[in-house]
Amino acid sequence: MALLVPELPKGPHYGILAEFATPADLYHACQRVRDAGFTRWDAHSPFPVHGLETAMGLRRSPLPWIVLGMGLTGAALGFVLQWWVHASAQPLVISGKPYFAWPAMIPVTFELGVLFAALGAVFGMLALNRLPMHNHPLFRSKVFERVTDDAFFISIESWDPRFDPSATGKLLESLGARSVELLESE
Amino acid sequence: MIPERDHVALRPEQATIPPGHAWNRIPVIAAVFALVGIAASAILGTANPKQFFFSWLVSFLFFLSLALGALFFVLIQYAAQGGWGIVLRRIGETTFAMLPVMAVLFLPLLLGLHDLYEWSHAEAVAEDPLLQWKAPYLNVPFFVIRAALFFTIWSFIAVLYYRGSRGQDATGDPGISARLRRFAGPAIIVLALTQTFASVDWIMSLTPHWYSTMFGVYFFAGSFVGFIALLSVVAAAMRRAGLLDTVISPEHLHDVGKLLFAFTVFWTYIAFSQFFLIWYANLPEETTWYRARMEGSWMTVSLFLMAGHFAAPFFYLMGRTVKRNGATLAVGGAWLLAMHYLDLYWQVMPTLHPEGLRVSVLDVAAFVAVGGCFVAAASWLMRRQALVPLRDPRLAESLAFENA
């Protein structure tokens, strides 16, 4: 479970950061890092690169299941709340309808379903990304500032089973990295 | 002379039904079905003309709505300059090219106006103030004029877009796309108006005392679900038959599935809203239509529609894997086509059989007759044309399309 793993690696090094000049370089480097069997790593780009998730070998996000579960919960909650209020807690005859007049309850059921699904999508996404996060060891790197401008990066974290400070650095250099940097932990 | 554009993303032989392919036999098989259906309708219909006209009306509306849904599907893509669906557009074009055929299939109904529509009886109007009030609109000459107008307008738009697209196959002139795009916005407005009035004339006026201001959009919602369902079945069947199997990809099926899912929800939203407002206000002149459908076996059909036209496809089509696989998507599409037929049946038939659901062999005969003509003409057209718009400027974009 992504939520249960520690936020950042323990140890002297956070990991290795490699800078690439073009999206194509990044894409091909990601394929090689994926094929080398690394699991604790990420790619960084100023804009979305189509197909990068395939090149990185990312699994599909569990977010849709969170949204489905939240949506069904919200709809059930909306329906049961009205049922309880109108048919049990405070029975009132409204415009000659039965106490349990289910068509009247559909709009609220629908709206609460949509609301919960939307909240599930937003907060589920934040939780899966471990956000908000106020600082990150990658920000120690000077070249990483260009990640929002014109540079492309791969970071491999030190707690990856295949991580080795010198061998991993050499691998990234061989993939055409413009610069490779070993980052310390905080 | 228009200069030849040589950028051809697809060779014509990749996008035609090859000689000897099994699909070449569909027109003949469908024509045999059509003849059997017409003969059965004629023989059984003379004994029970009222049932014949109602059965024919349901089947006519079913195939007409598929053609109108197809017209909207193509127009909206021109208007929005959509790229992803170009490889599917010829299926839509072939479907709406059936609109002139539907005009011919409408003609038998003109013989049965007295069997279908209460307002066409002078003696019924004479003792009914409401029908007198509506008589300036609901009278036979004006009804026929309107029907002629609808079919003229629809056929005009259909022929314009079909000819334009086929012409582009030959010349490669990108100016055709630009011209058809400029015309698409106004055409959508005209289509929305004519489709609304047609649904009022042909379905709503079966119960001339009743009215719903949402009826036009309800008919539209059903027609678009119907066409997208047909599209998913045809696209999957083509891939299985080895036609366009390298052209139509799981990415295209995925988007068709998303449209099918979305418009199933849209249909539900509209259908429920129409029911909900009438149910809540509880005004007698509005509730009669639903009252007839909430008694006896019609109530069973109503509940079945809720489950089958909404709940089941909603959960079935939600997942990604189902939409990206031709076979599973086609199952959903075929199911929704059946539900769309049932929806129209449920709108029309309680007028004839208020006592409950009475399935007639004429329902089957009329469906085979109208459907046979429709499929025969459409598949005959498919043999004579490329299965995709070969030289549309956005064909390459559509071929390379991927869901992000």
C-alpha cells in the first residue's frame, strides 16, 4: 500500500538525480530504467509527455476504485438519510405523497453521490501522491529548479533494492544524462 | 480543376470490403428478410390493421432514430473539428444515408393515420374542446406537410454530407471539410428543431391530450444512445470480420464506449426528469401518460427499463477493460439497442393496448421488414464505398489516436 510506506528514504543519501536535455531522451531513459528493474524512482518534466507512464512501466492508479466506493457511499448515505427522516424520524405528508416517496429522493441521492465521488477523486489523488508535502530533498539540487522550465529529470531513490551510488549513477550517465547528481538526505 | 493531394494515410484496398468476403452477401440476405417481413406484415396486417400500424410505427421510429443519431454524431464532429472519430465516420454516414429510405418506409403509416391518431377523427374532435383547441396544428393535411418537410430537410442534410465526404475520397480537396464544418452548426439547430417536432407529431400526438415539453430531448437522447450502440456493434463486428481491423483500434472502441456510457446516463437523466416533474406536480392532464405505464404489466416494463436501460449498462460500461474489448463492448451495444427498441415500444404501445403488454407477431414482422430494408440498403452502400473517409485531412490524426 502506497499510503503505508515511509515518505522518504532513511540513510545518508536520498538518491540520484539525472538531467536530460529532451523529452525523447527522458522517454528512452525511462524505458531502460524500467527494464533494469528499478521500482522506487520517478520522472520529472515541465509538461506531460505522452506515453511516459508506459515507458516508466507504471501500474494503473487505484484512484477509480476510491471514486467508485466514495460515490456509492455518498449515494447510499443520501438515500438512507432521506428515508430515515421522511419515513421514520419525522413522518410528514407532503403534497399527498407516501412517506417513503422514492422519486423525490433521487435528486439528493444523485447529488450526494456526485459530491462524494468528487471529494474522493480530489483527496484520494492528494493522498496517493502524499500531498501536501512542504519540502523535498530534490529541492536541494540547483539544476532541478529548471524542472518547471526546460529540463527533464529522472530521480532514483536510495531505498530501491537495486540502488548503488556509483553503479546507478554510471547507468544514468550511459543513458545520455546531461548531468548526474548524488543527493543527500535531510 | 482541384489539385491532387497525395498525402494518403490509407490505401483504398485497406478500407474496402474485398471481393469474396462474406459481408458482400449481407445485402441479399437482408433483402430476403425484408421481403419475408413485408409479406408477413401484409398478410397478417390485413386481418389486424390497427396492430400492424402500431407495430410498423415502433420499428419505423427505431431505425429512423438510429439514422438521426448518426446524423448528429457526424455533424457534431464537423462542428467541433473532432479528429479521433474520423475512422468511424463512414459508418455514421452510411447510417444517415438511410434517411431517404426511411421516408419511403414512412409512407405505409399515412394509410393508417385513423388507426393511429385519435385527433384525425372529425367526430372525436367535434366533442372534445381540447382537440378543437389543438386542431390548427393536429390536422391531417398539416401533419402530412410537416412530415414531408422533415424528410426533405433530413434528406438534404444527409445527401449533402454523404456526397461531400465521398467526393473528398475522390478529389482529396480539404476545402470540402471546411465547407461542411461551416454548415454543421446551423444544421445541428435545424436537426434539433425538426427532430423535436417529429417526435411530437409521431409519438406524443398518439395521446393528444397529453404533453411534455421535454419530449423532444427525450427522443433525441434515445436516438443518440441507439446510434452509438449500433456504432459499437458495427465497429466490433467489422474488426472481427477482418475489415478495418488495423484501422479501428481499441483506442477508438474505448471512446465509443465512453460515449455510450455517457449518453446512457444522459438518457436516464432526461427520462427521469420528465417523469419526476410530472409525478411531483401531480396534475391530472400530465399524469395520464405515466399512469397508463404504471399499471399492470406496463409497470413491469417500466421497471425493466430502469434496470435495463440504466442500472445494468451503467455498471457494465463503467470499467475500462470492457470498453476496450470489441466483444464485450458489442455485448453492451447490442443490449442497449434492444433497450432502445423497448423504450420506443413502451412509448407507443400502451395507446393500443392500455390493458397491458401484448406482444404481437406483427411486431416481429414489422421489425424484420423495416430492419431488412435498412440493413440491405446500408450494406449495399458499404460495398460500393471506402469504409473510412480516405482523404479527410484529419485521417492521420484519427489513425494515430490514443487515449491519454
